[in-house]
Amino acid sequence: MKTFLTQFFTWWNSQTLGTRFHTWRFGKRVGEDAAGNVYYEGGTNSDGQTRRWVIYKGYSEGSAVPPGWHGWLHHRTDTPPSSEDYQARSWQKPHLPNLTGSPDAYRPKGSVLSGTHRPQVTGDYDAWTPGA
């Protein structure tokens, strides 16, 4: 019941009832990423291209889509990452969504939220004063 109400009244939490119905009717599951987001395709849009969409696991956050899936969703490539044998380079970091606003967000030294003190000014900066 909670899932039904969530899908009925919110659009930011996974999928709505309309999206669930459209996916059930037209969608063909293509793959899933490491975060649990599921990718579908089916039907055609006004340009004649196959429609592609993602059902997010949790909140609908666009930055949670990894680069390979982003390229597939936007028709930059026809091969979905689930069908490729791509091996990440040793220097590549795993994909992370945008962490702004979360407890894991970057907070430089001196930030109000970092809990540290701002470094002392070295004196090489002269503040602008009007009329001077």
C-alpha cells in the first residue's frame, strides 16, 4: 500500500503509476547498473528513434546515471553497457552521483559546515573599499 501511495503522489521517488504502466506495456528491459537503476527501451518518439528511459532505484537523480548508460540513453551509442565487455582503466574512479547537499559533500577548510577554522589570511589581499 505504501508503494502504491508513493507512486501515486510523488514523481521524485522511483517511478509513478503512469511510468509503471508505460513500462509494463511498451518497455523491454535492457540492463541494470551497479546502483540498481534499471534501463528500458521501447516504442518510438517523434523523431523516429527508439525511446529509452531509466527507472531509478530510490530518488530520481539524473547524476546517478553512470557515463556509459548516459550515452546510451541519449542515443550516443546503440550498444548498451550491459552488452559490452568494457573494462575500466586502473586510473578510473567508480561513478558517484552528485553529493551536493548530502553529508558526503565536499567541504573545504574554513567552510561553516566543515567544523574547521578558516586559515589565516597572509596579507596579500587588499579588500576593495568604495571611494578609495
